[in-house]
Amino acid sequence: MSTQSRIRGIRILKAVGSPLRIQILNNLFDRGPLTYTELVSALKMNPSHDAGRFAYHLKSLLKADLVEADANTRKYLLTDLGKLVVETADRIDKKALHPKNILIRSSRAAIEEFDPNKIVNALIHEAKMPSEEAEKVAKEAEKQLLRAKTKYLTAPLVREVVNAILIEKGLEEYRHKLTRLGIPVYDVAIQLENQQSITQIAGQTVLKEYVLLNALPRDIADAHMSGAIHIHSLHTWILKPAEIIHDARHYFQHGLNLESIDSTKPAIPPPQNLTTALTTVFNALVHAAKETEDMQTLEYFNVFLAPYTRGTDPAVSKQALREFIIALAQHVSTGLSIELVTPDHVAKETARVPKPAGKYADYEEETQRVASQILEIIEEQSLNKPLLNPRLIIKIRPETQTNPRAHALLLKAHKLAVETGIPYFSNHTDKTQKQTVHTPTGFRLDADLDNDWETDTLRTGLLGTVTVNLPHAAVEAEKDKTRFYEIVRERIEMAARALEIKYRALRQHGKTQLPFLAQQENGDQYYRIENAARVINFAGITQAAEIFAGNPLPDDKTHSFIEETAQTIMAFINRIGRKRGKRLLPATLPAQKTNERLAIVDAERYGIGKIRYAGTRDKPYYTTIAHLNLQNNIADPLRDTLENLRAGGNLTVIELGATPEQPDQLLNITKQLLENKTEFFTYNLKQTYCINCKKISLGNLHKCPNCGSVTMLTYYNRHANT
Ligand SMILES: [Zn+2]
């Protein structure tokens, strides 16, 4: 380097040799070009008092070629040389403060040298921030981290610092995208002490936050958080459908074609006998369970299985069924739909075992025997305590009452109901309900898309559920009915959008996330996602009406408010449904946790005095389903009023009293319920199981009547707080 250029270099250093001049350079670097006035105020100088001093320093920077003036914008900006000087000063600053570079434990579990460029890259790629702005933020973060002299720098800590800077600078949108999903160390430590699977909880927490932050628009996420709506199973919202209704014939005909999912896996051939048929169905459910959030229902189960039992010794077939049911009880939430007679629409179909072998009508005897054996097995397995899974759905048809064997089976199912409360009954006595299917969660589907019971109701199911909190809307509306319906319409629209997002996500990721359900046979995908129902569930219609009308049911004003609300909701849903695609269905489903959460959130927000609720002050909940007592008239007063609102699902629970009924007495009650057009119902038995002496007692007791234990008790009370 020549002496002359060295002299120039020193002159430049001289030019920056004043704190005020360094401040001017830093301000221009951080904020970009500034006018004279802006610069003066950025330096917190007095425009009249300090004018001379400021002008002097600015001039010397202009002379040293570190700053230039733009005549057009009348702004001062850094020259390239000026930028270089600021950057060099930073480097010197860093070296002086920290002779050694700081180390950082990165997210890839490696130790690396801290590099601010990584922050710049993250801001550009993850947050989509313009590079210039990203560099400024990174520089600020580096400065803060160095100043703090942190001994152990981790990637999450760096991210926290960057996020804090983004908030300070009002760059909240970018911060949103940079959020790190995870759970605090303390929470993990707590969960390790609990029995629940920590990997499951950690995964759920992260996915739930991801859905709230990234998959759903802000208004929907906020509505969920505030309890205005409730999105069911948020953590799998973009990953799995809620429920599947299976067609076992598919697996009887094709076996398990796992090869199409993973070429190293076996291709299981179509089953040739009863044992392999049940093993194949069990394995299909296990595979599908990984891709289904909640319930899997085997529709027409005993009808489709019946041909495999022909010629099998009844004792052998019962043992195979027993093993199947015990395996299901351990591994998969399953609904078994049981026919007591072969329904017409199935009877005329060709039976496959797996080769065509007559019609299903030819196997009525076997169908009824399988039904009988399943009822016996569940009863045997429930001797100590009720077997809650698989759940049985007993389908009642007009022929059930005229066919003597079917009637005997119905009585047998009522014996099971008296003893355990287990079976669900679905009413198909009305012509329009012939091909309707129900799952044990209350969800229902009609054959109403193409009037084809196979494509409309099988190999499809429940896509997802969003519950709309009606009392929340009622409190918010402050007794203004027009406002109330406006809010409800907004919430329904949000629910429909959330369901649309779910549908699109599953379609988009179906091939990778749902390989088993999305498998194809001759170009025909097993799971008919486009036919899956999107359910908008309504919680607390009764409580909302009470807020407006003032009195609990039975009250005419309250009742007519419920009626009007139900009609208004139907009108909204029909309008949105036309826009948002088929099968947007309203429902009143038994969802205990949701019903409790929404009431608790509202009680905390508005005060328990402001809301109406069922349950107690400490444990309030909103109601969705009908609870009837044997003492009262055995009819749901809201049945007609809410019929349309229950199109996507409903349940009527009849509480059994303290004195055990006889099966034929209960069957008489069922007949009344059928006449009242009750669609889907179950009898509930409150029971207490003592783990100490392995005995079950009637009622929810505080003390085991047998051994006196107060700590070893398990309570049975399905559909409480719904
Ligand atoms: Zn006991």
C-alpha cells in the first residue's frame, strides 16, 4: 500500500473520530436515507441551538466521502465507503468485546460457531423478510447477544431474542411466522411424572400450535381460543379424518394390499375362511387407526361376515369372534353395526367369500347366529365390568318385530342393556331411514347424495366437527336477537371454512399421510373423502334460549326461541352448504369435553351469573343431546323442533334408575321410543367398579359396598355432562 493511500485512510478514520459523527453514520445505516431535519431529531439534538455544531460534523463526513446528499429527495445517505466504515467498526467492536467467537448449540444437536448470517437466512426464508431488513434485525440480535455475555447460547434462545426485536420494531407479522413450536422444559418434566405418553403429548401440543398458527386463518384460531367455536381434535385437523365407516367386503374381496403402500410389506391375499377373515378385518382396522382420529365403524358387520361362517361349527365360530372382539377391545376404537334381519337393499347383493357365493339373502340364518354370538360374547366379557369397546349398534327395522328370531335377538340385546347399558339402538322403522347408518358417537349419514347406499354411506365417514357455542353468541349479543343471529351466522361461516381447510389439507396430503385409506383398487380409492360429512355441531341451544327468554324448559317462550333458532341455523347452513360443497351437516353430538370446556371458558370470561348452564357452579356444561328419565314421559320434548338440526348426528340417552329393569320391560320402553320416532338411543347405567375386589355395583358410589374401599373405584356413566 502506498504512503499516499495510507494517508487517505487515516484521514477517513479521523473523520469518524467523534462520537457524534459515528452516531450520524450508525443512524444512516440503521434507518436508511434521512433528511436534515430527520437526522437532527434522530440524534435528539435541538434544531436551533445545535444547528452549527451539527452542520460542522455533517460537513466533515461529506468531505471524507462517507456520506452523500441526494439532491432529488433532499436526503443524506451512506456511500459504499461509509457502509464499509460502519461494518468495520462493528467487527472491531465484536473483537474487542469477545476475543473468541461464541459457540451455539444448534437445533441439529450440533455445536457451531455463532453466525449472524444464519439469522439473516432464517428471516429471509422462514419469515419472507426483505434481505435488507433481515440484516438489520440480525445485526441488532447479535449486538444484544454479545452484550448479554451469555455463556451457553442455544438456538431457541437466539430465536427468542430475534422475536423480541421483531416485536419491538412492530414487525409482528414476521414474528408470527418465526414462532418456534414446542413445549417448555418444565412441562415435559411434569409430564414425565404422569402416566400419559410424553411423546404423544409433545407431538399433539406441537401440531395443535401449528394448526392454530399456520393452518387456520387468524379469525378462526382466535374464535377457537376464545371458546366462540370449538374445533375438534385440532392436533390432527390437517392430518386425519375423524371417523371412517368401513365396508368389510372390500378386504374380503381384495385382502390387504399393503404392497401398494410400501413395497417391502406383504400383500395379504383375500381371506378364505372365518379366522383369516376376522384377522384381515382386524389388521385393516389397526392400519386405518393410524390414519383416523376417532371411531371406525364396521357397517352391516354380521351380514357381510355371515357367508364365512357357513359350515363352521358354531363353537368354533364363536371362539373366533371372541378373539376378534378381545383384540379390538385392546387396540382399536370400533363400532360394530349389527343387523337382526338382513335388510332388503343388502339382501339382493352378491355375497363374496371371497368368490361370489349366492346372495346375502341366502345367509339370514348365519347373519342372525353371528348377531347372537356377538351379544353373548359382549355379555360374558362384561361380567366384571362393562366392555366399552367395541361398541354395538343394534339396528331395528320393521321386520325386527315380525321375524320371531329377530325379535328374540332384540330381547337378548335388551338383556345386555339392562345389565350393562352397552348397546346403542338405531331406528330404521321409517321408510326414509332404511339405508341410514349410525356410528356409536352419534354421527349419522343418509344415503342422500346419489341415492346409492354403498357410495353414500360406506368407505366414507365424518371428515371433522366444529362446535358452535350458542350461549357464547347469546351473551355477546346482549339480548339483541338480530345481533345474535348475525353472530351465529358468522360462527357457522367460520366453522364451514375450517372444515373446508381440513378437506383441502387431507386431499393434498392424502397420498403421504393417509396411505392406507387412500389406497386404490383399479383406480378406485378406498376412502371416499369427497363424500365425507363436515359436521357443524351446536352446543347449548337450550341455554342460549334461556338467556333470551329467561326461563328453563318447559317454557313456551324458551321453546319457541329454540324453534326459531333451529330454523334460522338451518337456513344459514343450507345457504353456506350450497357454496361450500355437499354434506355440510348440522348436528347435536354428545361431546362431553367440548360441552364442559365451552361452559367453563364462558363462566370465566363473563362470570357464572351471566350465563346459563347445566351441571353445577363448579362443573358447568352446555347440553347437546336429549337425556330422558324412565320416571317421566318417555319422549324428547324437542324431538320435532330439533329434527333438522340433528341431521349430522344426535343421541338420546335414557337414564336407568336404581332398581334394575327386566329385559322385556325395557323392550317395551324401546317400542315407545320407536313410536316417538326417537332415532338413535342408548340406556345409561351408572355403575361403580371396585379395582380392589373386582366387583361392580349399581350407582356412582363413594364407597365400595363390598370391601369399603374409597380409593380404588372406577365410575361408569357414559354421556355424563352432555
Ligand atoms: Zn371393593
